[in-house]
Amino acid sequence: MTKIVSKDEQLEKNYYTQTELSERWKVSPGTIINWRKEGRLPFFKLPGASKILYPVDLILECEQKHTTLTKEEQKVQIQLTESKRKKPVVSAKPRKEWRI
């Protein structure tokens, strides 16, 4: 027997609701609302609808972007940034010695 899947159920698989997202990240629904208003979270809302949905693929990207690095990954990150830093330019002129 095959199950008929409605369009609403298909949408639910591709999107998180505000409650699902707040449970996933262990924050209050109010925090999700604040982040959405600040532009931190991508969301989807049909014109005239009151339900706000959060696309799963964009939420996963957001999680990867903001995931805390392990200590080993932090060391590698530091080494990469240090190698990219410009070394100070040392002047070829000798320093003047001031005597009083």
C-alpha cells in the first residue's frame, strides 16, 4: 500500500517550522524570531500567509558556518592566518641615536 503525500507534507520535509528549529538548537522560539528579524536566519513566507518556514538546506549551511571548531582545527586556522599576515617592513636606514 502506498501512502499519498500531500503538498503540505512535502513542504514540511524541506522546511523547519519555528518550533522545530528552536528545539533543534535548544533556544526559545523568541530567540528564533529575534534572529530572523536581525537577518541572521534565512526564512520563507508565502504572501498573505502567517506560517514562516526555514529551508533545511540553508539552515544546515548556517550550522556549518557557525559551528565551533575543535582545538586542532583552531590551531590549523591560526597557522593559516599567521602565514597570510604580512611581515613588518624593516627600514634599511640605520636608527639615529640621540644624545643629550
